[in-house]
Amino acid sequence: MTEFFLPYEKFQYLIEELSNTGYQCIGPQVKSDAIVYAKMNDIKQLPWGVRELQARGSYQLTKHDNSQAFAWANGPQAVKPLVFTPQETVFKLKRDANGKLSFKSQAQAPKQALLGIRPCDLHALMIQDKVFLESEYVDPFYKARREQLFLCVVNCSYSSANCFCLTADGHPKASSGFDLALTEIDGGFVAEFASTLAQEYLQRLDLIAATKGQRELASKKIEQAIDGQTKVMPKNITQRLLDNPHHPQWDDVASRCLSCGNCTQVCPTCFCHRQTEKPSLDGESSEHIREWDSCFTKDHSYIHGMTIRASTKQRYRQWLTHKLATWHEQFGTSGCVGCGRCISWCPSEIDITEEVTKIMEDKA
Ligand code: SF4
Ligand code: SF4
């Protein structure tokens, strides 16, 4: 497939074209000392000259090269909140004057162009597709929003200290699942317009093919991210984890874990949720709400008068063994893409790769 050179000013033009054709453009921006995804209409809003430093329990922005907008690895969000929203009304019930109840579904699916998601975010989205679209039950809310996405991935030129996508079936360069893939080089991007939809926009941009030098520079940028990745998830962990429910490491991690659920909130694949009713005080209407939950809460395993996973040890073990082991049985893939968010945003500095390494190395 021909790769094109997309200068920054044409990227701006692409944003305008997407907006003119009904897309709400969403891209990375600096807000509250982190890089988050928010509505955008101008490339000036991108995080120019910013890099983040991540460590166990730490995420800090720092200054980098002002000529780059994507010199960072990731922020606390991925695509998840845009397709599986943190809280939404599933339906509303209303009683009319004759006492008859009417039902109104609340599904809303704006056309969203996601500009500048990371390859690990795209990988996570494909895993969420298995959960919400390819299981026995198809989630109509997720489906409606997913079908309206234009996905523009920006390949990584930098790995944070917590990234480990290379040992989580991922790569700093996306290979499929996107409409448009970009690799940032001097003055713009080397661009691959993969989908029919992306090709339609390509027609309007009047681009020229990337030169050999530009393509080589793009490859070097991705090599930089590969070479900079030092964290590793051990191999062949599934059976070892399942065979060791009484390993002493589960007690060790439980003594440090606060059961706060931060790791599940930032994880781009976690999908635990709960559903509640919000009735009006006059009894005339009711709202059925779905919102994110976490397997780290006691309530999440409360069934018929008892809490199945009453201790932090049980809940941490459930999270980790589901994500890395039983997820394979359920969805045919691991539930981890190696983004490292759960490591950066854990207030107790717990590192999933270190916990697994201990379980792999030590005798139970
Ligand atoms: S478990 Fe941690 S590293 Fe893996 S996808 Fe979730 S947040 Fe990222
Ligand atoms: S592992 Fe860390 S982020 Fe996750 S629940 Fe425990 S303390 Fe919170």
C-alpha cells in the first residue's frame, strides 16, 4: 500500500474535512497535568513539545521537542470511555395519564473521529470488540458507537518505562484495525490510508507519496520505541497462574493493594459494570443506568446474600488471573495489551509484570 506524506497543515485540513462531514473530532490534549482525549478542531490543541515520564505509581508531564505533537506514550484514557461510557442511561420508563408505562431506549452514537490513538489502544479496542460484539450477547450501545468511529492511529516513537506491548502480543506500529495510520516525522507524518472511508478523505487532500528517506525516518522512529521498551511480561504464564491459587505472592500483593480499583478504571480492556435504577420521587418515571464497576469492590461479587470474593487477596487474584489466563478461554485472547497504565496509576506502586514474574519464579 502506498504511504503518503501528510504535512501538519494537511492534517489540519483533514480535521476540517472530517468536521464538515459530520464527525466530532477527538484528539490528545494536555488537561489537568495529563494527556487526555477531548474534542478538538485545531492541531494547535495537540500536546506539542510534551512527553510524559511514567514509573510505578507515577505519571508526570515534562517538556520535550516543541516540533513534535506525539512524542509521548499514553495518558490515563484509551478509547474505552468513548465506546463503553463510564455512565449512561440505558432506558427511561415513564407513566402516562392512564397509568400505562412507556419505554424509551437512550442509545446515542455520534460520528466520532479519534485522531492520535496509540497502537495499544487500538489493540484494546479489538479486544473489547470480542467482549461486546463477538460474544453470545451483542451490546447495542457499544455496537452503535463502534460503527461510527473513524480511527486514526499514531504509531509510537517512544515507550514509557511502563510500556510492555512487545510482550503482550502488541507492537509500537499498528498493523490492522485502523482507517488511517500515521508515523510522525519532521514536518508531518508518513500516512497509510487503509480503509475505503480513509481513501475518500485521501482524495480531498492532494498528497504526494512519501519519499524513501521519509519512510526510512518513520521506521527509525518506531525502532526507537522498540529499543526503548525495557519492561517485560513473562511468557507462558496462563497455566502457571491457574495452577497456583495459593501461591504466597497473592498474600504479599494483598498486603499492599488498597482495593481502590484505579487499575481497572484506567485499563483499556476492563469491562466490569453494574446496572441500577434511579426512580423519580413521584413514582412517575425511572431511569435505568449502567456505570463502570470494578472487580476490586466487595459489592461486585455480592450474590444472593453473600460476597464471593470478600478479601483483597481474592479480588486481586481474580483480576490478574482473569486478565491473563481465563480471558483466553472466554475471548480467545489475553486481556492485557501492555499499556502499563495500571502500573502508573496504582497508588501502591504495584506492577503487574513484577507480580507475575514472582509467581513464575518462586516455588509455591
Ligand atoms: S492490565 Fe494494565 S498493562 Fe494490561 S492492558 Fe490493563 S492497564 Fe494496560
Ligand atoms: S493494584 Fe493498585 S490500583 Fe489496583 S486496586 Fe490495588 S492498589 Fe488500587
